Amino acid sequence: MKYFILAFKKAFDFNARANRPEYWYFTLFSTIFSLIFMGVDTQLLGATAEDIGITGGIFSLVTLIPSLSLSIRRLHDVNKSGWNLLWMFTIIGILYLLYLYIIKGTDGSNNYGDPSQE
């Protein structure tokens, strides 16, 4: 949970680096919270599963900037530019980004600074 909170603390830091646990724990907790909010929307507020309910929509808006920032910082950790995030708009690019998110980051300093310190 500390990595989820850390993503919000560093929400506007697009220049540093984010290690694998920081990225993947944020992704895990975001998915869990999204499923919870989807359940609230469908069971309590009457939204259908195809709709984005009010609580899910608010959660998505709240996590948009931290998620983008974290994704860019994760790319920096593997010594890639944040502009590589634009690959998500292609099918093959999604697989490439997944690969970049999975691999180990650069040991020591790279073009984007020192490894993240918690």
C-alpha cells in the first residue's frame, strides 16, 4: 500500500525513476480499488457493468495523473524516454511497453538520474 500512496506523493514528478515494485504494486492496488468501485456502482448505485459508474469514474480521474507519472518514471528506470508511452496506441506497442515495465531497471545512474530512493 505504501507504493500506492507514494505514487500520489510523486504525482507531478515526471523526471525521476520508479522501480518495478513501485509500478506493479500501484497497478495491483489500482485494479483492486477499481473492482471495488465497479461493485459499488453496479450493486448499490444501479449502474450496469458496461457503464462507468460515478465512483469508478471519480477514481479513474483521481488516479489519471499519478498513473501517467508513474508510467513515465518506470520508463525512465529502464533508460527510455517517457515519449515511449505513446506506443500504447498500437497493438504491438502495448506488448513492447509491457516488456519495458517487466524488465529490471538500470543499475546505478542512467540518463534520468539515480535509482529511486524511498
